[in-house]
Amino acid sequence: MNLQSLYAGPLVADIAIAFIAIEALALWLLYAARGWGVAPSKYVLTVLSGLFLMIALRCALTPNWWPGMAISLIAAGLVHGADLRQRFRKHQ
């Protein structure tokens, strides 16, 4: 497998999804075990929005998965809107 085929297929999105999941899990475990870091309620919507975007990318790189891409983009937009709403409420 060369670099061009890696970026042309869904594997690159799978790798990104795995890193997002590992990072979110590590942040949650660190906060749960030691009380260090950021509370999950502060970042869960941001992580979900990014995760949905990576799922949309994966669907776009997979032949005939356009409905999944559309649903994932809609979900990413809705979660992003909820994240912005939550952040603006805290600053008012």
C-alpha cells in the first residue's frame, strides 16, 4: 500500500476516527481517575461534531455511500449548532 492509495480510500478516515475515539477516551479516563483535564461535558459536543465529519469523509471515500455522507453531515451540523448554543448560553 502506498501513500496515494491510503488517501484515496476510506482507511485514512478510519485512522482519524480511531484517533478521535482514543483521544476522547483518554481525556475521559484522565478526568474520571484523577480529576485532571477538562470535564467531558465541555468537549463532548465538539468531539461528536468532528467524529460525524470524519464519518462523512469515510462515506464519501466509499463507493455508493452517499446517503451515509448526507446523514453524517446533517448530524455534524446539528451537533455543531448545539455546541455553539451551549457556548453562547454560558457567556450570556
